[in-house]
Amino acid sequence: MTSFPRPTLATQPGHPESHSRRNLTRALAELDAAELHGEAARLSQALAQVASCYHAAGMAAHRRWYLQQAMRFAALLGAVDARVDLLCQLAEACVEDLRGETADADDARR
């Protein structure tokens, strides 16, 4: 069984991010269940869902890491459609990161 890192969201009940926390908790529970069953398709989907939750929470590095892990399991399946979808999500994450870095650099120059 693989043990994936699980950074948490520190929010208070009723805080706008508490919805993100609930979604992340559900996604991590599904990942735990997928790990118990050891099914590559279910693991890939669960990892992608966790990545989505980290994206919603603004945790880009965790998003990319979980997408990369989801791609590993999709590759085991030979699931071309799933791999293409995950590659698109990963490319989107990288572009968002670059946009953020560019904006930060522009702000620093001002």
C-alpha cells in the first residue's frame, strides 16, 4: 500500500475555505479506500480528485504532485484517455504557476 503525503488546510468552521476542507477530507477518504483495494483506475481517479481539491485551495505544488501520481496509475492501466486528461490538467497547473510567477516578477519591478 502506498502512503501519500497529506498536507491539510487549516481553516475555522464557517470560514469560506471550510468547504474546501470538507471536499479535501472526502477526496482523501476516497483515496484511502482506493489504496485499500489497490485498483489502479480507482487510485488514479482518487488522486486526480485530491489534486482538484488542492487546486481549489490554492495549493499548486500539491496539486501538481497528486496529478503526477495519478498519471503513474493511469499509465499502468494503459488508459490513454485518462492520461491525456491528466496531462491537460498538469499543463494547466504549470501555466497557472508561470502566470503567477510572471505577475510576481511584474509586481517586484514596480
